[in-house]
Amino acid sequence: MNRRNFIKTAGLAVAGLYLRPDQWLGSLSAQEGRSRVVVVLNKKMRDKNGLINSLEVQRTLHELLKKLFKTDSTQAALRQLIKPTDLVGI
């Protein structure tokens, strides 16, 4: 894909989203009509030098997912977020 095709495709996507947001974003709205906010605090995510402690960040993220999706495991939360047919790029 060259730059011209990318810009054309991106422009059409933005126009479609602008003209019909309900068609593209309708499935993203909260099921109950309300949003959920989950707060998970962990003071150990940074050490005394201000460096990030990746293990604590991972633990905090797992706790956040479990609370947000009301599950006992991170895997169960991720199953609600990502379907087996979804393609996930990292």
C-alpha cells in the first residue's frame, strides 16, 4: 500500500465514522447504558528511584481486568474482551 492509498482509505474511514457513528460504534456502548470505572492502586509500581516495576504493573493490570469484568481470573476477563476469532497484533 502506498501513501496515496493509505490516505484515501483513512479518509474514507474517518468520513464513514463521522457520517454514521452509530453503525460503527454502536456495539461499543455499554450494555446497561452506563459506563464502569474501576480504580486499582498499587504504590509498588515505581521503586524509590522512580523506576517502573514491571512485575507490579502486571499484577495491577491483572487485578484491574478481574475487577472490570467481575471474574476470578485474568483469563476469564480476557475471554470476555477478546473472542477466539479476533486477530490481535502486538
